[in-house]
Amino acid sequence: MRIPVESSTSYRGRNARPNWLALIAFVALALAAGVIGAVFSPARSPAAGVWYASLLKPAWIAPSRWLAFVWTILYVLMGTAVWLVSRERYHARRATAFTAYGVQLVLNALWAPLFFGERNLGAGLFDSVALWLATLWTLREFFAVRASAALLLLPYFAWVSYAMALNFAFWRLNQ
């Protein structure tokens, strides 16, 4: 009996043993995007803190003390999701899934430098919309390769949706 190599359910297409170093590397890469954001955040940059304090804020903004905790969990989930996709080594859409993931990770890392670093609400909004679209693309591609990887990205997608709406509110309130 011959098992098609491109089948996502084929054991032949999946690495037999988990590569824990790869998991750590993928999580570290995702967390690195978070470190870039943290460098530009009001908590780490006094100039960004002063500017951010002067902005009008929507009433439904999440408490800032939640952000580091929530983002850390989301980055760990993202790294784990891409690791699961990486284990499907013969899947025809794996390369596309990696590309989508890379695009959304770069857009994620660019948001804080645009919003806080450049103090540009419009550029932050543009990036957050692009990030939302790229995250949708990533979800679709991950689901095609390995559904459990896409499920791990759902909390991230929900948070990116909230962040995009929040960015829009900042933009409208502070024009």
C-alpha cells in the first residue's frame, strides 16, 4: 500500500519525534517580535510614555498591566503553532504557511515602532489592518496544513482584532 506523501494525515509526512530545540527556536522568534514592541512601548520608552499619556483613550481599553502577560501567552501559542506546521515536512502548502506566518510576524513587530516610535496613529492603523489580514491568511494556511496549529492561533486573531479596533478608536479620537 502506498501512502501519498503530500497527505496531511500521513505519518510519513510528519517528523517521527518532536524536535524540542525547534520548538524553543520558534517560540523565541515569536517572543523576539514582542521584545521589539516592548522597546518602543510607553513602559520602556519615557518619550512614548509622555506622548501616550496625552492621547484620548476609549473607555474599553484593556488595563496596561495585562499586556505583557497576554502577549507572552500569545507569542508562545504562535511559536507552538508554527512548530506544529514545521513538523508537516512534505505538505504541499507548508511553504505558503511559513510565508504567511513570516509576513504577519513582521507586521506584528512593526506596529509598536510605527505607533509609539513614530507616534503615527494612521501608520499604526494601516499596519494593524494589514496584520489582521495577514493573520487571517496565516490561519487559513495553517488550517490547510494542520488544523491544531490554526486553533492555537485563534486567541491571537481575537486579540489582533481587538487591537485593530482599539487602534481605530485611538485614530478617531485623536485626529
